[in-house]
Amino acid sequence: MPASLCGTWDIISNVNFEGYMIALGIGPHIRKIAVKLKLRKVVEQHGDQFVIKTLSTFRNYSVSFRVDQEFEEFTQGLDSKHVKSLVSWKENKLVCEQIGEKKNRGWTHWIEDDKLHLELYCEGQLCTQVFKKNVSE
Ligand code: YOG
């Protein structure tokens, strides 16, 4: 069984977030704000059911899903697109495919060295984020 993704996680590195946002079609004004944000992830899991919240001082985003069950996702406040999403375990990684207007879009989460890792990808751009566990709450 893979290490639990559950908990509150604070970002410690964010590589090529700019490239990922450009691929999503986010304009320069919002990118300038977004690139400076200290993102927090809150992950809850009950069996196959997940809630992943991305929190910031600017906007929040929440997604709920069941593993291996396709769902309609609206990326409200991000690029505000409708996609069909499917999240599944591949080995020890939680992998999401987001099928829609953008090619090759999705994300992958896993735990490594007690850190929460996230790869966000879209149309050939890869953003790599690492979060450390917040133990104060
Ligand atoms: O997370 O898909 O954990 O949903 C990063 C994408 C910035 C808005 C957040 C708000 C941002 C402007 C979601 C940031 C790029 C930029 C806080 C990442 C788009 C718009 C919400 C993500 C998955 C996996 C779960």
C-alpha cells in the first residue's frame, strides 16, 4: 500500500509553473499573480474517495473524485474549462488524465521522502511542485 497523501501540505518548490499556465492559456496578468502564490494542498481520502483542495490567498480550487471512475471536472477559477477526468493508481502514483480541448493534460501525485510531489502537465509543458507536510494543524 502506497504512503498516504492525506494531510495539509505547503509548497516548497515550483518548477515551470509559468510554462504550464501558458499552455493552459492563462493571460500574463493572472500568471504574474499566480506564480508568486504559496500554494497549499489539503488531501482527504476515504477508501476510493478523494477530495483535493488547492488553497491560496488569491483563489481556491477543490476537486472530489472516486478512483477509477470518470467524472466531469470544471476547472473553475483556473482555466475554467470542462474536462472529463479519470484518476487511477499506477504503482504508487495517483494519476489523473484530463480529456478536453487541451492535449496531453493531467497530473500525477506521489509521496517521496515524506514530501508530496505533483507533476502538472499540459501540451508538452511539465510543472513540478513539491510540498512539505504542515504539522502545525
Ligand atoms: O491540482 O490541478 O493536486 O486539482 C494550479 C493550476 C491560480 C489561478 C492549481 C490559483 C493553476 C490562476 C491546481 C491557484 C493554473 C492560474 C490556486 C492544480 C491555472 C490558473 C487554486 C491542480 C490537482 C492536483 C487537483
